[in-house]
Amino acid sequence: MAIQNLRKRFGDLLVLDSVSFEMQASSITAILGPSGCGKTTLLNILSGILAADAGAMAGLEDKRFSYCFQEPRLLAWLSAEDNMRYAMASLQDTNTIEQRISRFLEEAGLTEFRHFRPHQLSGGMQKRLSLARAFAFPSDILLLDEAFSAVDLKQKIELMQAFLKLWKDERPTAVIVTHDIHDALFLADQVVVLSQRPARVRGILQINTPHEARLFGSNELAAYEQQLYSLLGFSTLDQDANMPAN
């Protein structure tokens, strides 16, 4: 899958300027960059929600997409299982729908809460339900927009572990938008680093460490972290002041 020289402008505002990168099927790509640089715009172009002004995308034709947002975006009047059922309404096979609902609720640790409505679930459980719903729809490409933000560190790690558990079952090609270096280090096979707006690709970092060996604070991840700071344009002395918010 290849993204080639994408450009996007809103009126006089140039948001994306010749953005290019490739993605391997069944891999996880993190799009890392400062707030407001155009990461979500890029995600919306990949999904077809927005049209690019110029450039091309190869290998995305006829793919099925699933989306997971920063906010859970659950329907308040539906139970957990009905929120998932609603997301799969376009599927024809009722047995498949019910099997996938049960399977992904179990994978997310939410089986006993399947009849609960969103207001009866904790914030972390709502996020896990949002992830389970995104995976339950049998997509080729899964797009996540800051899906691990706005929670404390413990919940974030639990959410990322839940994501990896779900991802390893289905192996969709995943694209994760984030401004947090640690999210990218923990999850991604490659990290595409964008500049300030208008966004250009500053560099691409390949991460070869297996997911199960990625421990926060390890020397190997620290080496990758230094490379990402360098690609973002931070010096060693700048890092404490410019650390992305968790």
C-alpha cells in the first residue's frame, strides 16, 4: 500500500504537502506529529471521508475500513452488544454477527457487561468497547484517531495491550494517529513522523522489536525514542520541555 504525494488544502490553508509513505499489509503504522499538523485530515483521506487535492493512493481500492475515535462514540440508548451489532448492520450473516460480538466482547474482557449501557461502564471500559466494536466489523484497514488518549497511564497501557490482543487475532492493516511518542513505540511496526503544518514527512522509523519484548524504560526502546525525538527536531535539552502529553 502506497501513499504518494498527497496534498490537501482548505481554502488558503495548506494542510498536507506532498505526503508519501508505504504500509505493509497486516502491519501497524503510527502517524506521529504535533497537534494540528494534519494527522486526522490524512486519516480521513485514507478512509475516503475526504478527497485529496493531489496525489495518489495505491492498494486501498475496495478495502473495508473500520474507525476508532478518541471519544468512544457509543450510542447511549443501546447496550454494549447492541452498539457492536449496530456497527455490523451491513453484514448479511446473522450467525457471523453474533459470533463476532461474543468473541470480541470476550477478548476485550467485557462479556459480563454485554447488556450494560455506556453510562453503566467506566471510561476505560467504554474505550475497550469502542476498540472491540472497531475490530468486530471485519475490516481490511483499521484507523485509530488518538484512541489511547485522555486516560491515565495505567488505563492507557491496558488499552494498548487490549488493542494488540485484538489485532493479533485479525491482523488488519492498522493506522494509528497519535502525538504521543510512547504510544507509537509500544504499538507500531513503523512510525511516520510529520512536520508542523503544512505537514511533510520528516522521516520514517522502522521498529523491529517484537511487541511482547517492548517494555517501557528498556534500553532498546530508549534508542528508538531518541531517534524519534531527533526526527521531530528536538534536541536532548529540549525533550523535557517538549515531551508530548500523555
